[in-house]
Amino acid sequence: MKPPQILFGAAVFLLLIACKSEVVTDYLNLPATPFDYSVSLPAYFFTNAGGRLPTSLNGTDNTPPDNPTTNDGATLGRVLFYDKNLSINRTIACSSCHNQSQGFSDSRPLSVGFAGGTTRRHSMTLINARYYQRGRFFWDERASTLENQVLQPFQDPTEMGLTAAQISERVSEQPYYPELFIKAFGDNAVTNDKIARALSQFVRSIVSYQSKYDEGRALVNAPGANFPNFTTSENQGKQLFLRPLNNGGAGCFGCHTTEGFISANPGPQNNGLDANSTTDLGSGETFPQNALFAGRFKTSTLRNIELTAPYMHDGRFNTLEEVVEHYNSGIQNHPTLSAALANPDGTPVRLNLTTTQKSALVAFMQTLTDHTIATKAKWSNPFCETNLCFDGSVTSGAYQSSNSITNALLASVENGNQVNFTSAKSIILQPNFEIKAGGIFKAEISGCN
Ligand code: HEC
Ligand code: HEC
């Protein structure tokens, strides 16, 4: 009976050796097989319903031929998107201002950067960024492609505060990137170009097609038909949204168009927020040679609009009711007001909607909410597990993980509190993890990586 015992003892010994010698660097919670980032939209996204409604997304995809989205590329993009090491003081990631639960926008009118400074404009949703034929980005369209856009937040002095060289330096310093670069691009050389490609792939994967609107749309032949799954109010709001002004509608679909509710118009528009532009000329700053661009802004998708409050480039409206009231009674006669919002004599349109019609428009826009966007794991934070990603606000409790545990920055165990960590792999404490006098910290590693 001795041999088995010896074998058993040897196994324990080996296990201990493994525990001692291995430095565990499992910072990420990624699936063994990458998530599927391909976009397969229902057929109605690509059919023209006939009549005057431009419903098809055909011709609007800005994916360049040399950067198609792959599952490994988007996975690398996801990690970069959530990595706070990529701001100068390691406090801000792209996700800080583009929050999954808020339609990849920010609930603050202006977002907060690494040093507490605020951005000039309201954060934009990233949903359907892929579907914009002009392929230009930012409210003022100053970025000529998405690949150019995604490197700018890193270098913005308010947002993330890095230099161009520091972007790839910071990425190279992290132990988890070489493997991700090899999978995505075949080698582990870190360049800003690859970082831009991966981030763009991740952003282009965020497409919405599973809303109440889509459930109804699948049941009928054209968007104008009454949707069987809609309430009377939602169907009424849909008619108002789709129909032009001269046909009893509110004319919204003229600018928020196609099944993606994107802008298929040639360029930025002016929706009459102000009578003139003084401090923010929008696309007039990008294209100063053409007076028509002054005071115009990019129209992004209305899908998931319920989640992306506040609204407009400066976040001036807190609710969809306020937005509808703007279109109903508040349009200003700006010199570049879009023709779609002006009467034949040039004065701003007044919709004169009833209370019922206004709430119908809001009810319709709420059918565009796709809850899978807000919850799908493939777009979520991959750094440790969400319930284990604790920061200063969680100071006490028990943390158990079958993976490794990494604490976020600024975490502390407060006086009088006790924190128990049990991890199957490893427990990694960041340098500024703090145990205050009287706080108790217990850690137990139950396995080896
Ligand atoms: C501190 C907040 C903040 C951070 C961090 C941030 N953004 Fe943004 N983002 C904004 C704001 C604000 C805008 C709109 C700015 C403007 O138009 O002038 C914006 C606009 C965008 C747009 C344009 C969308 C469109 O339809 O034109 C994209 C894409 C984008 N951000 C991606 C990213 C990525 C990728 C990162 C990380 C590398 C990032 N952002 C980091 C606040 C932030
Ligand atoms: C002439 C084109 C045009 C028409 C018509 C139009 N919009 Fe807009 N819409 C825009 C533009 C441009 C913006 C962004 C303006 C800005 O922020 O400066 C916008 C912004 C919005 C936003 C906020 C988007 C965000 O991300 O903050 C909502 C909601 C909206 N529109 C709803 C409607 C509704 C409802 C109607 C019909 C009553 C309508 N729009 C008609 C051009 C238009």
C-alpha cells in the first residue's frame, strides 16, 4: 500500500513547487474561445421598404477593407478599451466615458478626465458607429476615420493625457498583452497602428438589433405597418417619427434614418438648438472654409437613445420629453438651420403636437432600447470579475473567486472592517491597496494557477 502514498506525497510536493515558483499574472477574465464579434443583422436591415423611406443600411458600413473585425482583434480591443493603465495616472479608460450600461455614453453632460477636468462636449454613443457612410467621427467630424479617432482620446490633455509614444509604451509594459497581440495580429510587436485597429474592431462590433422595435419589425413587411407587439401609443409615435411633415408626421426619419436610425445624410446638420453659434461652431471648426458647416453637428444613432441621456452635443436636455419639446416648439432660426426643419419661407418649423402625440414619440423612441447591448459579456469589462473589481466604495466583505483576484486602484480596508479573499488562482494587490489601522485582511489561495 506504500506506492500510492508516495505518489500522493509527490503530487503534493509538486503542487507546492508549482505554487511557489509560478508568478500568477491572470489579470483578465477572458473566455478560452473568443466571443463572436461578427455582426449578422436580420435581412430587413438591408432591404429598401419602397416609397420615400431610405431604410437599407447598404452602403453605410465604414469598415475599411484592410481592417475587418476578427474575434481575436475585437478581444484585444475590448481589453484596451477597459484598461485604465492607458491614462497617465492610470485612473481613466475609454469605458470611463463610454459606459456599457449607458449605451456606451456617459450620464454626465460633460465627462471627467484623468485630472478631474471636464470634456468640452457630451460623450457620444458608440453604438452603430460602424454605419456612417462618411466615416467621420466626433460631433464636429474632425476625425477622418475611426482608426484615426480611437488614438485621440489617449492624447487628449483632459481625457487620458498620454503622448503618442506613451500609448504603445504603456501597452508594452502590461504582462497580458503579448498573447493578445499574437492572437490578433500574429506577432507581439506593439504599435499604435495595431492598437488603433483593434480598438476600431471592438467599436464596430457594437451594433444594435435586438430591441422591441426589432421584434415588431420582424413580424411585418415594412416599418410603416402597425407592429402587432406595440402599444397604440408606440405605433402612433412610430407613424409620427417616420412620416414627413407634409404628411402629418414629425419628419424625424428624414435625418435619423434607415433601420439603424443613423444619419445617411451627406454630413452634419443643424437641428435648431441655438439662434447662432458663439463658443462651439461644431463642424464649422473642422471645415472653416465652408460657412454652411458652422453650427452643425454629427447625427449619431437613436438606437438605445433611452440609455444615453443627457442629449445633444452639450448634454443640454435631460429627458426625451425635453428633446421632443425642442422639436415641437423650440427650433431656433440659426443661419445654417437644416432645410428639413424650416418652413418654405425659412422660418423654423413648429410641430404643434398634442400631449398625446408628444408622449407617443417618446414611447416610440423607447422601443429602440436593446438591453442586450447593455448586458452582453463580450462588450463588458474583462478585468477580473465584476463583483471582485472593488474600489474605494467597497471596503468590507468576502470575495471568492475561481479565478484570480485583482484589486482596483484606491481600494482600502477601513478601520473596523474585515475583508476575506479566497481565490483559486492568485491574489494580486495593487501598490496602493491600503489596510487602515483596525482593519482586518485575510487572504487564502486554495489552488495554483
Ligand atoms: C474623458 C472622457 C472620454 C474618454 C476617456 C474617451 N472618450 Fe470617446 N468621447 C468623449 C467625448 C466627450 C466625445 C465627443 C467629443 C467631441 O465630439 O468633441 C467622444 C467621442 C468618441 C467617439 C466618436 C463617436 C462618433 O460617432 O463620432 C468615439 C468613436 C470614441 N469617443 C471612442 C473612444 C475610445 C476608443 C476611447 C479610448 C481610447 C475614448 N473614446 C475615450 C469622451 C471620452
Ligand atoms: C434636420 C435633421 C434632423 C431632424 C429632422 C431631426 N433631427 Fe434629431 N438630431 C439631429 C442632429 C444634427 C442632432 C445632434 C444635434 C446636436 O447635438 O447639436 C440630433 C439629435 C437628436 C437627439 C439626441 C441624440 C443624442 O445622442 O444626444 C434625439 C433624441 C433626436 N435628435 C430626436 C429627434 C426627433 C424625435 C425628431 C423628430 C421630431 C428629430 N430628431 C428630427 C438632426 C435632426
